[in-house]
Amino acid sequence: MKVLVTGGAGYIGSHTTLGLLEDGHDVIVFDNLANSSVEAVRRVEELAGKKVDFREGNLLDADATDMVFAECDIDAVIHFAGLKAVGESVEKPLMYYRNNVVGTLNLLDSMEKAGVRHLVFSSSATVYGAAEHMPLPESLPLDATNPYGRTKEQIEDILSDLSEADPRWSITLLRYFNPVGAHESGQIGEDPQGRPNNLVPFVAQVAVGRRDKVVVFGNDYPTADGTGVRDYIHVMDLAAGHLAALRYMWKKTGTFRWNLGTGRGSSVLEVIEAFSEAAGRSIPYEFAPRRPGDAARSYADASAALTHLGWSAQRSLAEMCEDHWRWQSSNPSGFAREN
Ligand code: WQD
């Protein structure tokens, strides 16, 4: 199959592109490199022993997006491209709605024109908002609480309305929990620009000496050790989930939505401990007040993906930290971009 991967130079996109190549697919990566590096694509080619058709471009450029479909005989699309920093989305909502929602509308127009109607969309557990009901099932009403999360929720609505209106579409919405880890080679991994918003890349930068300590946002949550609990999932398991979704949907139409999580929660302190074990060094941290908008706990009901896709996360928190550490320690400055 020939698969277009938007945002395929990014963290989850590059790992999924590698999985697609290893599964025998041909891949076109369309990425504006705003928050990623073409070096990641080069390394994916090296790991797979197979070329990627890489095209730098922006989904907001409708002509360029049309051109990709006109020039390549695409069978399906996996759509990762999007901005994803919650804090930044609060400061710059228009940038997020334009980039994420308008960009997706352009992509859908190009797909429609080309008669390509198989789409896997990179959604997020953030669409569940401040739901207290744990674990989180896909049937929960959505209630995102920040502009980033609302772009994901709106795109999910757009996609289900589209497939309602035109039953030829086959659409899968994948709701990721907290992606961490890296390919076992240590050659590709998460390379956030500037100060990492997320816990594990921040912990990794402390472990490698780029930052002096972890700030733990809140130790007064109603959890076992008082720190926030999340469902961390290995990026390789996440990539496998995309391949399983593509296989499942290929001969079906309609809209499918699956949680991609482990179904298990780990606290901030448990993550710091596991990473310290993996890196073989202590990781300094200090407690600070809760981060506004953070929930005490969030973890997936991952049973539907197992039942329908035959997919479940295989890797442990220890493996996530070991693989993340191998990437970070082999690439202290990421893909050598000045952060
Ligand atoms: C995890 C835990 C923090 C940083 C976000 C997005 C979500 C998705 C995944 C895109 C929380 C604590 C964090 C730090 C800390 N992204 N923490 N110190 O907030 O669960 O989810 O990333 O789809 O949309 O909301 O992930 O890694 O930011 O936080 O104590 O420096 O670590 O309070 O308990 P989060 P996170």
C-alpha cells in the first residue's frame, strides 16, 4: 500500500513511518519541519533499508497538498501533522485552530479530489478533558479543556460528520495517552524544541545534563504518592497500533475510535525512579504547585483496541525509560538542532 504520512518527520510520525516501511508499504512523508528534523527521515530510511518519498510542505498550502496527491498514487493517509503544546495553545489559540483544523480541512479536500478516503487521525486522550471516570472508555462524552484539545475534538467531529455524509469514507480516530520511549536503536526519538512541556523528555534532559532538576507539578493529588498519574505508552507500541488500525479498516467504511494506552497508570515519582534506574544515576527534582488544568489521574480503558484490532501495548515503563535513555544519551542535543 502507498501511505501518505503527514507530520512523518515528527516523534510518533517517524516511528510509524519506520513500522510502515518494515511492513512492506511505500511511504510519502509530508512535513513542514516546523517542529521536526529531516534527519529523522534519513535515519528511518537507514533503519528500514528503504527510501521514503519526503516532501517538505505545509497543509495550509492547498495547492502543494493537492500536488502530492496528483503526483503520488496514494491509497491511505495517516495524519499526524499538527501543533500539540497545551500551554502554547492557550496563548496562541488562532495559530492552533488555523494550523490543526484548517490544515486538516485542506487535507480532506485534497483527499476527496483524489478519491482517497482511508484516513487514520492522530487524536489524543486530551479530548476526554477533566473526566473523573477511570479508566477512560472511548464511549465517554468528549470535553476538551484547552484550545489544543478542542482542535482534536473538533477534527474528530468533522471526520465523523464527513463519514456520516459520505459512507465511502473509512476513518479511524486514535486517542493516544502519553507517548514515551524510542526505537531500540537509539537512532530516532523525541526531540522537543526549547523547554520540554512533557515529563519524560524533561527528565531525560536532566539525566543527560542539559537541565539541572525536574520540577514536579504538585505532590498533593489524591494519588498513592501525591503526584499525577498518567498512562505512559511506548512509542513503538503506538506505531504498532497504527498498523493494526490500517489493517482493520482497509476493507471497512465508517468511523472507528480507539484508545491507544496501556490501561495502567504511573505517577510522576514512579517515572523519575524508573528513569533513574535506566540511566544509572540519580535525577534531582523538587516539588512545586500543581500545573493549572492538570488532572490527578488519566489512564485508558484499552480493551476495545484489543478486542477489535487484536492490539495491546507490550512494553513496560522500565523498557520505555531504557529506550528513551538510549536515544537521549546517544543524541544529547537531539537531531543536533540548536535548542
Ligand atoms: C505528565 C505528568 C504533570 C512535566 C500532555 C498533553 C496531552 C498529550 C500528552 C498531545 C503530569 C507532570 C510534567 C514536568 C511534571 N500531548 N509533569 N513536571 O499533561 O498528561 O499530557 O502530553 O497529545 O495532550 O496534555 O503530559 O508529560 O505534560 O505531564 O510534574 O516538567 O507529569 O503534572 O502529572 P500530560 P505531561
